[in-house]
Amino acid sequence: MINKIIGFVFIIIGIALAVWGYNVFDAVGSKITRGLSGDTPIEAWAGMAGGAICLIIGIIKIMQRKS
């Protein structure tokens, strides 16, 4: 039961991080930076990658059977 709760928490955090990372990626300042230098802010990559990792961990925690 505790694994499922932890899994749901990871999923919620993962979704929040992914949305935050996308918002940073899509911000006006980020668009200007990408237009001038071609670089994407590290915060955007960290948010989206961290969100994906948390989401995967959450799904694994929910799918685990009790041993």
C-alpha cells in the first residue's frame, strides 16, 4: 500500500516538473535566447527530464506487486 502512495506522489511530482520545464522552455526570454544563441536553458531540460524520470519511477512503484 505504501508503494502505491509513493508511486502516486512520484507521478504528481513528475507531471509538475515536466509542466514547469515546458513552461521554462516556452517562456519569452527562453525563445529570445534560443533565437540569438541557439541554447536551451538547462532549467527546461532538467525539469522535463526530471519529470519524465519521476513519472517512470511512479509507474514502476504502482505496478510492483507486494513480495
